[in-house]
Amino acid sequence: MRGVLKTGAGWSRRLGALAILAGTAMAFSGDVRADEVRADEAQPEQVEPAKVVPEAEFRIESPIMQGAVVIGHAPQGTVRLVYDGQDLPLTADGRFVIGLHRDTGKEVTLTATLADGSTVEHVLAVTPREFNIQRVNGLPPKTVNMPPEMLEQRKAEVAEITAARATPSLDLFWTQPFIWPASGRISGIYGSQRIRNGVPGSPHYGVDIANKTGTPMVAPASGIVRVARSGFSLEGGLIIIDHGFNLYSSMLHLSRIDVKPGDVLMQGQQIGAIGSTGRATGPHLHWGLRWGNIHVDPTTLPGLPPLPGASAAIAAAQH
């Protein structure tokens, strides 16, 4: 039978049994000294002190909140790691990455299977966030609903983007600290949403960096280019980068694209320029990040340095 080691919101713990040593009563006769044990009496069994077994535990390296990229280490000896019904790839030293949805509930669970067949469950307590929700009424219907001709075009575009993410690489580009892909002013934050005429629009799944058209942009981390072309109805000029382990960057509204699908990028390599193509009200770079099908907040990446002049806005958005 497999043993199950469970943890709550903290670390994993093994419960050891305490050994109780029972002493044997020793009888003494009148002709034997009080400090002498009779030869026919049984001697107490000598028991070695119990050895302390190291705890099997998860180590989480990043904040755990709605929309976050969570990086951690599985317990030593993990042979299988499951999250939300799917097996997660592990690095040689047991590192893993997952993404938490904008609307993730109070907790999620990771389950590790160890080499001896036992399992360790680790519950992550998820910190909620408040997102900027705006309600706008009285708008013309055409500004709320996508025209039929655009809907048909959109179906083909979504299929292309989905296919590009169908086979994520097992490269370890994601393990390096990310950098900002461009400089500028933060004009849009993750999680904000508009409700137009009572109809909820899609939340803003990314961070917007406003700057002049033609401002260079770079790869925020090394990776493989999966999509690189202009003409998307919403995204305009689009580049999608595979960072490995199901983590992808998407760069939208580009005025210029300097790479092609299949290119292997180095962090900091110039890949295009900021623009206002697709559905954009002004020149800016929309940097989106996805873990599989889950949109996550790029500003939660562990080790991402502050963008000069933007740290206060980002800090406010994360609370």
C-alpha cells in the first residue's frame, strides 16, 4: 500500500513513531549485593536511538497569487509531478513551472510521486488580487460585437496560434531571469476588464508598454520563435516565443518583425519594433505570457527587474 504524505499551506512533514523502551524489573536476593544483577534475570534490550529522516518537501521560489507564474522545486526523489490533472515536466534538479489563472480560487494542489511509491501533496494557498473593472454603457453595438467577416478571419487565426503552441519544447530557457522586452510607459496592466453595455469583454491578459512607433524591442528570454508574421486582426504584427515547459511570450501590435519561425533567440536579441497594428489605439507593445492555455501576468516572473518609472503602477496592479 502506498503511503501518503500530505501538507497544508506550509511545507510537507513526515510523522515518525516514538520508540518507548520498557525496563525489566530486577529482583535481588538477600545474599546478592544491591548493585549486582542475578544471572538468570533477562537483560533489557539495547535499542539504537531513532534516526531523523529528512523531510520530503516542496520549495516554492515565487509569490503565489492569482495570475502568477509559480516556479518551485519538487521533493527530492520525485518521479512524477501532477498539477490540475496533468503531468508536469521536471528539470534534472526537480524544478518546475506552473501558471495560475486570473480567477484561480483559494488554493491549488501539487502531487508528487516518489521513487518508493509514496506521494506528497502540497497545497498552495493563493493570494487574491483586485483588478481594475470598468463599466461603460450606451455604446454603439458595432463597438461591442465583432463584425461577422472578422469572426471568420479570427477562427483561422486562433487555429494558427493554437497549433503553434501544440508541442511545447522541453528547453530550459525559462529558468533564466526574464528582462523587459522594451522601454516606455506602462499603459495597460494585467487583469483589467471593461464591461460594455453589460457585456463583459475579455480581460486584458498582458502588460502594455507605450512608446513611439519603431522603438526597438528584444526577446525577454531566450527561446524558439513559433509565430512571426503581420496581418492578424487583433494582434497585428505578432511574435510568439517558446521558452520551454509550456511557457510562451506573445508580442503584439508590432510595426516590424525581424525574426522568422524556427529561429532560436538569445535573451536581449532585437526581434522587432513597437507599433499600433491590429486593434490598437496607439503605438505600444502588448507583452502577453501564457502557461499552456492559461494567461499569466509577466510582471510576476521571478527575478524580473523593475521597469524604470513603471514599478509603482505594477506594484499597485498586483494588490
